[in-house]
Amino acid sequence: MSEEDVLLEKLVYFRREHAIEADAKQKFALKKRIEEIEERLEKIRYNKNCKNYKTVSKQNDASTTSK
């Protein structure tokens, strides 16, 4: 299971808990956890997309130089 998968599971769990929580302090803490997870997921996905772009870019460079 990847870090992204684990974070997605946590995100679903914390969102569910946030929806049913009545205590304002707990609700606030859950909101902050959700925001942290969303930021981490965004960074992971950005890095993954950058790696994919570099791979595609290298493949395109190799195909144009071999012609």
C-alpha cells in the first residue's frame, strides 16, 4: 500500500468523523488534520506528475534524436 493510499484512507476516515462530531474543539482538530492530509496528498501527486512528465519528456527526446 502506497503512502498516497494510506493518506486517502485517513482522509475518508477523518472526513467521516468530522461530519458526525459534535464537539467544536474536536471538529476543529479534525478539520486541521484533513487540511494537513490534503496538503500532503497534493505534494505527492505533484511529485508523481513531475516524474511522469520527466519520463515522457525523456522518451520524446530519445525518439526525436533517433530519427
